[in-house]
Amino acid sequence: MTEKKKRKDVIRAGTTVEQMVRAVADLIVTGQMQPGERLDELSLAARFDVSRTPVREALRQLCAMGLVGRQPNRSAVVTNVTDSHLSVMFEAMAELERICARLSAERMTVEERRGLDLMHRASMRLVHAGDQEAYAAHNMDFHTRLYRGAHNDHIFEMVTQTRARLAPFRHAQFRLAGRLAKSYAEHQEIVTAILRADAEGAARAAYAHVSIVSEASTVFAADHR
Amino acid sequence: MTEKKKRKDVIRAGTTVEQMVRAVADLIVTGQMQPGERLDELSLAARFDVSRTPVREALRQLCAMGLVGRQPNRSAVVTNVTDSHLSVMFEAMAELERICARLSAERMTVEERRGLDLMHRASMRLVHAGDQEAYAAHNMDFHTRLYRGAHNDHIFEMVTQTRARLAPFRHAQFRLAGRLAKSYAEHQEIVTAILRADAEGAARAAYAHVSIVSEASTVFAADHR
DNA sequence: ATAGATAAAACTGCATGCAGTTTGATCGTT
DNA sequence: AACGATCAAACTGCATGCAGTTTTATCTAT
């Protein structure tokens, strides 16, 4: 019993496939695997010490998530968001953020508004400290709240998925000089509009916010080519 | 050689998994499988005369598409879009259509605008004939052009996916009295705005159009409960 | 008669094996 | 020397088998 349980504790965090999805997604999102790189089933299976079956299913799911591309009888490859899609992806992201901001301004509960405001104010400390790592985490949370605030699960799903694909590029944006303070100021605008239930103002601010991130990220991507 | 080729001709239309995805999606979308119904791997495998492996992978993909739900160690079940998600899905759809219409008004090429206008005009014949089947096909095409016109592949993908999930409900909407003519009139508004490059007008008209479809479909869904 | 326990049947999760396809390296030809 | 053909190694697609879990049917006790 203990043996079995132990094995589960180690292996479990959902099924093997779920783990594989998370693990491989992590490799991609953190940049440990470059776009265009091949993901062959056998190597991955060996690497994580499972058989090819869960690997295959994970790859299929990652394909659906857009993180890898597949063709029949060929290895899966890490999707190259860089190449053609970057601006398209950011545009989509901006549109989604705009929707979420507008709906959030209309629908957020009092608690949600207060929570957003509080966590935003708290983040000022991180800006002053210049703590990029912590601010990135805060930023993630901030936007997640916006997405949740729209109170529409399907939109939430779409925006989350899109964000996942853009993750590699967003990650490094705060390195650029002054981005932290700028980001904070932009958040401020969004928060203010939402607190006022100013749907159009929130929408505009959120759209602009992503556009700026987009430019910053494009610069970053160009640097690393 | 001929033997092999023949086998391919029969089997081929992509890989086995792709076929399974299409086949099962069809079962769901056409209503041959009701929401909540269980999809057990063995039965499906037997039904389509393949092994469980491609069935499993197809189910995983269908899950990603949102057509079926899964839990570890349980059978996949046809997603019950009806229950809670219907209005949420339509709302998301409306937002996406709004974006597409706005971007289409801004970006469509001259040919795209002309094509949209022509096919819209041609559809008047179907309205007069009261040909629901043909009009449904036209409607599909019409909206697809709107999505393409946005010139953003990622948005196209999202909207296509969302539409797929709503397909079962959209299908029957034209049965309701007068829907054909109303739909045509609404399309007219969208087309007019796009031809004028009136982004906001197109956005507004498209949003309203989906909202009305939503109501019609909700009625339909309620009827069939 | 109903509720709960128990055991068997059914089904999912994963591993493994084989067939067919792709990849890439070697050899021969121009 | 460069290009193309040929063949072997590597890899994907799918089938099948076993272990473990869920589901269902039967039996027992209140």
C-alpha cells in the first residue's frame, strides 16, 4: 500500500498525460525549447520515463493549444510564434483584453473591484524596488483578474490560451528600461476606469496597454533573432 | 501497388485520428448523440473498425475542441452546451463577430468587399424561395467571409472554434417563422457598413445580429428540453 | 421492501510491438 | 566535385495486452 501510494505521490498530479502536457508546455514557454525544434516522441518518453502513448496524447493536446505543430508521419515541432504570427497574436490579445476590460467594468462585483484596486496599489512597492520577477508575477495575476471579471468562461478560456502562446515573449518585457513604471501607470488607468464602471475607458486603456507590450516584445524578439 | 493505393483511397482523408475526430464531431453536431451521452472508447473503436488508440487521441482532441468532456478513468461524455454555457457561448460569439466585422470594415480588400456584397445579394433568391437548407449554407459562408476579412489568423481560429461548438443550436434557427428574411436584413446592414468602411456600424450590426440569433436559438433549445 | 455490501463485468490508462514512412548517410554517376 | 539514387536507421501510426479503476448486478441484513 505504502509502495503504491508513494508511487502515486511522486507521479500524480493528475494523469500521466496531464503531467506531460504541463512539463512540455513548460519547456516551450520557458524557452528551454526553441521554436522550430523537433519533439520526438521517443526522446520525450525516455526523458520523462513514460511510454510513447501518453507522450503522443500530450502532443496532440499541445497541438490543440497551439504550442506545437504536427503533420502526419512527421515529428511535432515547437510552434514558431516568432515568425509570422507575433503581431497577429498580439492583436488578438489586445482585442480580447479590450473585451475583458469592458465587461469587467460592467460586471465586476464590489469585491472584485476592491481586490483589483488593492493588489494594484500594493504593486507600487515592486515598481519602486525594481523587482522584475515579482512584478511579472503580479502582472500575471492582475490580468487574470481582468479576465475573470468578465464573467464569461469561454472568453476566459480563449484569452488564457492566447496568453499561453505569447508567454515566451511577455516574459522578458520588463527588462526594458522603464517598463515597470509604465506598466504600473497603464494599470492605473484601467483600474480607475473599472472602479468608475467606465466600460469604454477601461476598454481603451486595456487595448492601449497590450499594444505597448506588443511593441516592447517585438523589439525583444528582434533582439534575440 | 494498386492494393495499397486502394486501401488508402478508402481509408485516407488524413490519418485515422483525423477521420475519427470528424466522424465523432459529426455525430455530436448533428444531434445523433445527445449531450450527456457516454462515448466509450471500445464501442467507438468497434463502430468505426479501428483500435482504441486513435479513438483515444480523437477524444482528447474533441475535448480540446470543447465538444466532449473527460475525467480521469471515466468515459468521455458529450458536452452539455445547453445547460449553463449557452448564453455565455453566444455572448463570446457576439464579441468575436463584432471584432471581425469591425476589422473587416477596415481591412477587407476591394475583391473581398465585392465578393461579400455579391454573395449577399444572391442570397435574396433563397429567402424568397424559403429554402432553409440552402440559406443555412449561405449563412455559413457569409460569416466565414467576415471572419477571413479580419485578416487575423488567430482570431479566425477562435471564432471558428466557437462557432463549431454552437453549431447544434444555430442549425435549427431558420425554422422559426420569418428568420430568413430577418437574417437577410441584418446581413444587409453589415454589408452596407462594410462597403462604407464604417467600422463602428459594422461592429454594431454584427453584434446585434448574433444577439438575435442567440435569442432564437435559446427559444429553440428550450423547446427541445 | 429498501439500503448497503460485495463481487464480477466493463472500461480506462499505459506499455509495448509491428508495419509503414521519413530521414539522412553512403555510394555511384556525370 | 556536385548531384542524384539507394539503402539503413530512426521515427510515427496503429493494434493489442495487462493492470487498475469504475460501474453494475446480485446478495444480505435491517
